[in-house]
Amino acid sequence: MSKAKDKILLFIPAYNCENQIKRVLSQLDSEIMQYITEVIVVNNRSTDNTEQAVLDFAEAHPEIPLHLLRNADNYGLGGSHKVAFGYAVKNKFDEIIVLHGDDQGNIHDFLPVLQKKLYKAYDCILGARFMLGSRLEGYSLFRTFGNVVYDFLFAAAIRQRVFDLGSGLNMYQVSMLKDGFYERFPDDLTFNYCMVMALRFYNQTCRFFPISWRETDQVSNVKMTSQAIKVLKMLFSFVDCPTTIRGEYRTKVVDSYRAEEITR
């Protein structure tokens, strides 16, 4: 009797990336889709034609099990993660892959992870832009240096090697998400920083995996100085008192992260 296939959800967060989302969805060829059970694009209330671009792709590719969700409010990137994590738990997926919709990462980098089922041995596999074997295109040396410094700071705090604090290509075991430990994490771009800090506090197993990363026509939503200061405050608070990871990081408390399905 053959072993049941892993039920893997691919989650693509999208916000104002109508040009890039087309290229991201075009990555979903037969080589990748043999491992993916379902794809959800979570539109965080985009003000451009991102949503229509996804609908057009879905109509042109009915062979891909693609669902478009629209957040009930602009929750931010972290909030979109919470929508997708909840969806994965509710629909009893085994694993969830996160691939950002701005076409900076390439899901084909995770083919070795999927082919060899490396994810089965860890709670999460995190794509890393700053480790041996990674490939960067259009990424400044200044930003690379800054990221590496922060990687070292976080590594010292969680006592584990860290090669990236928040790339757009990650994979999680859905079983680790069921208790909702991440619900009070920030709804903005710093969500993944808390996910990294949580590795130590919740004794989660993790492996970093080298990926390629490119910046071409993407529009960054990162305010570098303010985010750098915010992240340092979060880290120092965690070092001083690790139980702060259970506290409230959000500036606006959301009772329930909801999304409406646009495709049927």
C-alpha cells in the first residue's frame, strides 16, 4: 500500500504587485506542482490590479488549484500570514510554503527540500539569502552587511546559527502552528523576526536553506531606519526577558483575521 502524499499548501501574500504576481504564478510549472496540493494568494487589500491579474491567471490555468482570498482589512504582511496559517490549520494541511508575491524569490530553489522531503525532519525550513550557496541580484552591499550583522545578533540571542531573519521563501509544519503562538506577533514586516525569536522559546527545530534573491522592479515597503530600531528593541526585550515573546506586539489588536474567497 502506497504512503499518502503530503498535503502541502502554497501561500502567496500579495500587495500592490500586479506586474510581479504574474511572474510569481508563472513559476508554478508541473515540476513544482507535483508537490503542491493547493495554492492560495492572499490579497491584502491591494489598490492596483493585483487581484485581477490573479483572476486572469486562474482562468488561463484551470489545471492549477488556485484560490484567491481578499483580507477583510489591510492586515499587513504579518496579518496575511495569520490568515494563511489559520487556513492551513482549518483545512488540515501538513505543510505550508510561503512565497512572496513580489517576485524576489524563486520557489524552484526549494525543489531539493521537496524532492528529498527535508522538511519532514524540522518544524520549519527558512530560505536564507546570506549563507553559502545563496545568490543575490540587485541587492546592495550595504543592505547585505546590515542583514548579516542582525543575523549575528539574533543568533546570539537564540543560541542558534541564523542566516536570514525574513526572506520571502519559507516552509512550516502546520502542526507547529495549531496553538496560534504567533497571533500576537506584529502584523507588519517584522512578523518573521518574532518567528525567529520563537524558535528558541518554543524549542522549534529549524534548518536554513540557501536561496536566490533578486531586486528588479519591486517597490519596497521597508522603512529601514525605523524598522531597524524597532527590531533592536524587540530583540533586547527578548534577551532581557524571553517570556515577552508571549506578549502583545501589535499596535492594533485584531480579534479575528478574516478573508473572503474571490475565486470559487
